[in-house]
Amino acid sequence: MAHQVRAVVATAKGAPVSVEIIEVPDPGPGEVLVAVAACGVCHTDLHYREGAINDEFPFLLGHEAAGTVEAVGPDVTDLVPGDFVILNWRAVCGECRSCRRGRPWYCFSTHNATQKMTLDGVELSPALGIGAFAEKTLVAAGQATKVDPSARPEAAGLLGCGVMAGLGAAMFTGEVGRGDSVAVFGCGGVGDAAIAGARLAGAAKIIAVDLDPGKLELATQFGATHTVDASSVDAVAAVQELTDGNGADVCIEAVGNPKVLEQCFYARDLAGTVVQVGVPDPEMRIDLPMIDFFGRGGALKPSWYGDCLPSRDFPMLIDLYLQGRLDLDRFISETISLDQVEDAFHRMERGEVLRSVVVLGDRSAG
Ligand SMILES: NC(=O)c1ccc[n+]([C@@H]2O[C@H](COP(=O)([O-])OP(=O)(O)OC[C@H]3O[C@@H](n4cnc5c(N)ncnc54)[C@H](O)[C@@H]3O)[C@@H](O)[C@H]2O)c1
Ligand SMILES: [Zn+2]
Ligand SMILES: [Zn+2]
């Protein structure tokens, strides 16, 4: 039996999103049906609506979500109805070149549900293979990670994308260690999560760099020990000054801007690491003197989804949240309904929010 549910759909390039009644199939082999409880609004959803990802309209948006398993496919053994899960876009295959080398967080063959959700008989393209601005969604079993159900869904769902990307950029890709100095360029939701991740990893000095004084104030609440307003000072010189003239051990780019990546490159200590988590537009270029690349040593590392492994990291991070050691609640600027996603995109574009989170009703009511 297919389920008719309300969902946010982007039907045409650049057009405002609308709430539609879509059809969600019952789970087949390897699939689970999830009643979505909360889903954050991420920049990537807006990129889909603008046609910046691909042209496979209509898109079912939303991908930063938590909810309750409602039904499982015939061969699904590790989830049962009632389980509280966070959805992820890295259901690893276990068989590709990377999985076989013991590096499943780089899995080259992640998978999604096989059956399609539809709108008036037309197949929907779910954002990042999830599509969770919907009362119910269909995902691959590996995309649903069971965590402690005492976590608020609004907070738990944030680990599904941007917050995990930032935490992991510091903890996993950047391998921030005890006593390190870290500079985070761009303090939106992703950059602030990188700051929180650097603190969890034991960094001694965490420098927040942004153009917006309000964002810098928030960054200190996540653990920044120093701030640099790059609208009025030279960010590279400022980071060097705050690190005895040397530069930071790890510089994290969380904007998606080639000029900022260049600043990260030069604001880093010799043999230091640059992590790029900001997503560039396809036409952006970087141009660095090869002698500087060679001469300064260290590493330049792009970071997808914070190099996380959801089955390993989501339960651990939810435990830290419940212990009060990771403040996921602070990322939530507002909670909204499905009908308010278009407005939330505009607030995001104006830089007014870290995260707007769609809440879809009471979890305990099923
Ligand atoms: N790699 C991944 O897996 C992944 C996952 C999710 C999001 N992202 C990307 O991370 C980036 C950040 O996302 P977000 O949600 O935090 O965005 P955001 O727009 O909320 O935050 C960006 C911040 O950068 C600041 N900024 C802009 N220009 C700057 C400059 N020149 N110098 C310093 N600061 C500057 C802004 O004031 C803002 O605070 C985006 O590119 C997003 O697409 C990456
Ligand atoms: Zn794999
Ligand atoms: Zn996202």
C-alpha cells in the first residue's frame, strides 16, 4: 500500500518550492519507511531548487532529518518499527575499492532506496537520496542510523548533514589533536560545528574568522577562543599574530570561496593542514605558487560529510549531546512547518539563521 503524504517539492528551476501530496511506496527489500519528525534546512536544498546540482526536477527536498522507523523491508534485520533514527547520505556498500581497503567513510558506491517516490505519477528525485521534508520518506536501510531516542529529533537530525560535515572536518579530516591551534574561516552552521569539533578534539586555541560580528559572537558560544573580523583586518596576518607569528596547525575553509581557501593556505603553520569543507561553484579556480605548495609542506584535504561513518559516529555524537558535551540545540535558530521552507531559504540567504528546522508533529503520536 502506498502512502499519501505532504512534502516540499521543487518543480522547476528557480521557482519557489511548494507543499504537495506525494506517494511513498511501502518498503521493499533493503528499504525502510521512516516517519520524519524533524528536518533541517541546508544550503544544498536551495542549490537543488536553483538547478545548481542537476536538472532532474521535480526534487523532493530535505535531507537533515531524524524520525521513527514505521516499516521495514522483508530482509531488513538491524532495524524494527519504532526505532529512532537519523538519516544519512552515506549508506556504505562494504564491497567497493575503498570499503575493501578498510576506509568505508570514503565509500565509492553508496546507495539509496530502489523504489521511487512519485508526484502525480512522476518520479521524484530526493535530495541527496533522502527527501525528508515529508511526513514519511523511503530510504535504504543503511541510510537510517539508530540512536538513543531520548535525543530531541530537531537536534539529532542536524547530524545528518551540515553539522556532521563541520564536526568531522575538524575531528576526522583535519585530525585536530590535543593542544592544537585551529582557525575556522566562515562561521555559519558548518563552521560553528567545526569549532565545536575542534573543542571536542582538545584544541587549545580556536580562532573564528568571519565578516559578520554577529556570527563571531555565536562562534565564541561554540568554543572559539579568539575572533577575527575579516571585513576590517587582514585575516592571514591576524591568525599569524594570534599564533606567535607562526600560523595555525589546522585551517578550515567553511565558506566555499577560493580567496578564503588561499587565506587558509597562508594562515597555516609550516607542515600544517588545510581542510576544505565549503562547496565551490564549478567555475571557481585556485592558483597557488607551486613553490609555496611544496615549500610549506603539510596537507590540503577536501572533506565530504566530515569523512564520517554514520554507524560509528552518530550514536557516539548523540551520547555526547545527551551528556551536555556537544550543544546541538544551539544550532537551531527557529523551528518551522513544512509550509515555511521557502521563507527559510530567504532567511538563510540573508545570513539570519544557523539552522531553520522543520518539525513534523509529535513523535510519540506516531
Ligand atoms: N563538505 C560537505 O560535506 C558539506 C556539507 C554541508 C555543507 N557544506 C558547505 O559548507 C559551507 C558552509 O555552509 P553553512 O551552512 O555554514 O553556510 P552559511 O552561509 O551559513 O555560512 C557561511 C559563513 O561564511 C561567512 N563568510 C562569507 N564570506 C566570508 C569571507 N570572505 N571570509 C570569512 N567568512 C566569510 C558568512 O558570513 C557566513 O557566516 C557551504 O559551502 C556549504 O555548501 C559542505
Ligand atoms: Zn563501498
Ligand atoms: Zn546538507
